[in-house]
Amino acid sequence: MDREPPQRSRRRTVLKAGLAVGAAQLAGPFIISARGEEPVKIGLDNPLTGTYAAVGKNELIGCQYAVEQINAKGGILGRHVELLVEDSTSGDSSTAVQKARKLIDRDKVNFLVGNVNSALAVAMAGVAYEKGVFMMDPGGHTDAITGTGCHWNVFRICNTTQTEANAVAGTLVKDYGKKFYYITPDYAFGHTLEAGMIKAVAALGGTRVGGALTPLGTTDFSSYLIAAEAAKPDVIIFLVQGDDQVNALKQAVQFGLEKRVHLAGAQGELEPLEGLPPEARIGTWVFEWYWNQPGVPHVAEFVAAIKKKTGRVPTARTWFGFAGTWSCALAANGAKSLEAVKMAKFLQGYHLPPEVALMPDGAYFRAGQNQLIGDLYVGNAQAHGSAPDDLFKVTKVVKGTDVAGTLEETGCKMTWPA
């Protein structure tokens, strides 16, 4: 995959907890803190530059808002919370690891949070496990993190790629056909998401008629789109994310591809839809959280609070950061300790409170895997909805318990410290 250049700036800027989006564009490292002696430190190691900058910054916004709420409610164990932020870049594992070690060894964080990029999240999890530090992965999806590579101290908010695939496969096969072509980002997330889709579609009688691996940061998708159409699929599955998804869908519509084959994906997000022209907001997707949930308690208040800060509705990434940061506080306050083992034990089977879960059926951490199980939202991208930010029409809410598979199927064999 393409490599992002490591950040060379070592400036530190002190920011207040409720910063607007623009401030998040500063070169790291920087601190978002609340005043108080002996603060509890949460270290966020996430992309603020590169292909995944937009989603990384939205996770930061969610973390910021959670820190504000946590401090307003008494902090963690009666101590104020401080959020230390490092730019991992979007694709350089060595930079993410370096930043994780700095946060743990020099800054003495109590919690490590990150990463959008699954490969970087895996690398960070290795550091957290080595150091025995509690880690929360808000948005790195590759299955191994809470599967074959699971660790007792590493938890995840977003879904596994297999869960996402299981949620959307039935709709695609039923409504659009059984022949699938995949355009897949060439790193851990893309590999496991495609594997998950192939497995889910095959169980319903579908087949893979071809596919292409694309480097992170690809701008010209024309050759991939020509090859996809030549394979004569019923559905082209776009697994690329962030700026790559924007470029791919723009070009697909320029080619008129949507008139000849159904376009879809196994992971949809609001950020790419916002970056697309209206005519390219098309296809069937699964969202992991969506802001327009009429009647679900506390969602409207969360949306209003984020809009007041940023002028925009929260995305799934905003919620990932929010729920992940709150989970750190809930673990410590529930365990009455900052010891990683005690906090990890407390979260086994723990159900998030409704004001954090923000889903119709709630969400809980599955014991023995540390994976959050919540709802998923299947539907269609739309050029215009009930509001300027309503770019996704939910047609089906899928319970995570119905599509997450069994603990045994995940391959997680968790071992705990003696």
C-alpha cells in the first residue's frame, strides 16, 4: 500500500476539550485537556492527515465531546480527563507504533485509542499488549483484532468485517443478483472485508466473478472499472474507503457504470457521501451508525450537540470516538481502578448505557472477545433526504446479535495474565 510520510513536527499545542473541526488540522502532537491535578490521560493515535484524515478527525470530535461529558460528570475516579492526540498518518504502521510508544512511555497515558486504518490498529494492539495498557479500537475493522489476534486488553467499537458483510449480503443477493466483482483496498481491512463478503454471498448461492486490489491513495480507478464491467457481474462491490471511495464512485458515474450494473459496498460512511456530487450518491451499503434515528432515545440530543460544535451532523466515526472514549471511563469507574486487568474484566458482557449506545437495541461488549455488538443499518445512498446531511435512507435495521456469528467462529482464544 502507499505509505504516508511520517510527521516531523514535534510541536505541542494546548487546546480546550470542545475544539471545532478546524483546530484538528494542526500538526501533532497536541493535547485536549480539562484543568485539574493528576489527570487521567487518554492517548488518541489516529490519522489527521492522508486518505483517512476526514474520518480520523470525526473520531477526534467524538472523543472531544466524550471528554467534555466525562469531566462534567466528575471525570474518571474523581479526576479530570486529558486527551493527548497524535497524528498516526493514514498508512504508515511505523509512525503509528512510534506514536503509541511515545504516548505510553513518555506521556504515561492510562488508555490508548486508535486506529482508523486496520493495519495500524493491529500494530498498535501489539504495543498495547506488550505494555499491558488498556486499548480501545474505535474504527479499525479487520477481524483479527477481536478474532485470531485478540488480546485481553484490546476492545473494539466498530464491527468486524464479517459482521458487516453478513448484514448486507442478503439484500444484495435477493435484490440484485448472484455475480459479484470486488474493488478492494490492498491492506488488512480490505482483504478481510472481501473475504467476509465472499463467505456471506457464497452461503446464499452467490459467486465471485473477479476482483482487483488497489493501493491506498489511488486516484485513477479507470482501469479497475473497465475490468470490473468486462467481468459482467450483477453487482460491483466497492470496498475502498475515504478519499479512495470518493474517487472510485465519481469515476464509475462518469463512465455511466451505474446504468449497466448495480453498485454497492459492504461499508458505507457519511464522509465519502458528503464528498461526492449528488449524482454519485448511489448504491446499497451498510452503515454502522446513522444520525437520523427517529424515536431512539438520546440520539437527537447527541446530534444537536455535535452540530452546535461543528455545524455538521455526527457520522458513524463521530460516534465511534464518542463511544470508545466513554467506554474507557465506564471501565475505570465501574472497576474503581485504572488497572488494565480490572477494567478489562469489568467490561466483559457490559451493556453501554442508552445515552452512549445511541441505538434501538443497545450495544454490549461480548465476553471473551471484547467486541462491541450493536445494530447495523442497511439501505441506499441518496442525493437528497429530509435534511442536507441526510444522504442515506435506512431500509433495514439489523441486530448485531443476528449477524455477528458465534464466539467460536471468531477464532478468538483469549488468555489473561496470571
